[in-house]
Amino acid sequence: MQNKKIELWKKAVKTGIIKSNLIPMFAALMLALYTYHLSFIENIPNMIFALIGSAAVIGAAGIFNNIYDHDIDAKMSRTKLRPSVTGEINLRTLLIVGILLLIIGLGFLALTTLTAAILGFLGVFFYVVPYTMWTKRRTIWNTEVGSISGAVPPLIGWAAVAPTIWHPACWALFIIMIIWQMPHFYALAIRKKDDYAAAKIPMLPVVKGVKRTYIQTNVYLILLMLTSFLFVPLSWGLTLSSLMLGGIWLWISLVGYRQMDGNKWANKMFGYSLIYMTAVFATVIIYAGVGMILR
């Protein structure tokens, strides 16, 4: 029984999204430590506060999204078993826990810097209001709007330890996260096209078709490769590794689309999107970590 409750709450807070967002958050934090010549040891408390705070606010955003979307989630096979849909956790309880998580998360982020807490709040706001409540059910550009909140974690990580967020490297990570989300979620939208159509969510492949989604994906992949050059002032190594990973993704898209049907292409694209995100931010973490050791 206890294990079942834990699994239900994991679905409610979307633990998969929490884990994937903590990687770019921590990468930005590490890069900020290296960039500003800050002590790793002295900032361990800030790292812990940033990890807990980020996880809590992301979990809160997931809960608020589940509450508002419980009607359309019931129409999709991948979401119909969420506790907000099945009633295994009532919506009032979810709302209370979501608010508590938001308060706790912002409190932990404020223990690092006020800027980090403000960014945490803005991330939740953009995910819940402009994305979930406004654009998700109304326009094919919902992915672009939602990408803003999805790209906030690097800003939070940077702000948790750095004196300012106005450094090119910080915004390079932010922009990379924004653009990465488009081909990532376009691939998911193709894989779950029937689900989105049943729920009347105007995802790009549902409204405009797979070919338009393919073209738009490649435009974003080219932009993603160009963002690699934002790393030039910091490191040619980061620049070239990011450029190479983006080039592989574009090659997979161009070659794969000719060789496979839409669903197989989308599966390949979705799988590599996770590899790309993990590899890019792992490279940033390693670069910053090694740099601090050798300094």
C-alpha cells in the first residue's frame, strides 16, 4: 500500500521531469562556480538548497499542470492513469501539496539568492499560466511558449551561486534549453499524435502534419547548432562538442526521415534528444569540474 502511494505521488509531481531538469540546473551552477572562481566547498550548502528548491518548484508546477489538465489527460492513453484523473488523489489534496511544495521550494532557493527564488517563481508561473492555461489548448505555438519555463532551471542554477545572471554562458545554456525542447517535443507529439488529437490539443503534427513538423524541426536543429558558438568566449571545447552533438542530431533527422516512416523517425529523434541533452550538460559539468580542480 505504501509503495502504491509513493508511485502515485511520483506521477503527480512528474519525477521524470524533475530529474531531467536538475541536470541543466546543476550544470549551470557548476559553470558559474568555475566562471567566477568561486569555491566548490564553500558553496556546497547553496548546491543542496538549489537542488531541493528546484526539485520542489518543478514538482509544484507538475501538480498544478495535472490539476488543470485532468479533463484532457483522461482522454490520452499516456496520461489517463495519473492520480488526478483516476481520483486516487483528490484535486484538493493535490492543490494543497502543490502550494506547499511551491512555498518550500521558493524558500530553499531564497536561501541561495533572492534572484534564484524569483526565477523559480517565474518558471512555475510561465508553465502554469501562459502555457498550461492559455496556449496549450489554443495554438500550435504552445511548445514554444512552454519552452520558456522549461529553460529556467539553468538560470536558477547560475543565480544560486553567481553575483549576476548577465553572463553570456548563462544565457547560452538558457537558449540551448529553449531550442532543444522544440525537436524533443515535436518528436513526442508525433509519437502521441492520436492521443493529442483525441484530447483536441493543437500540437503541430496534429494540425499541420508530420512533414511540416519535420521541416520546423530541422530549422530548430540548425538554430541549435548555431547556439554552440555562444560558448566561444568561454571554451572552444564546449563549442565544438555542442556543435558536433547538434550536427549528429540534424544528420539523424535528414537521413532518418528519408529512410523511415514518421513514427520510426520520431522515435529515433526522441531518443537522441535525451542523449543530446544529457551529453551537452554532462560535458559542461565535467569541463567546469576539471577546470576547478586544475585551477
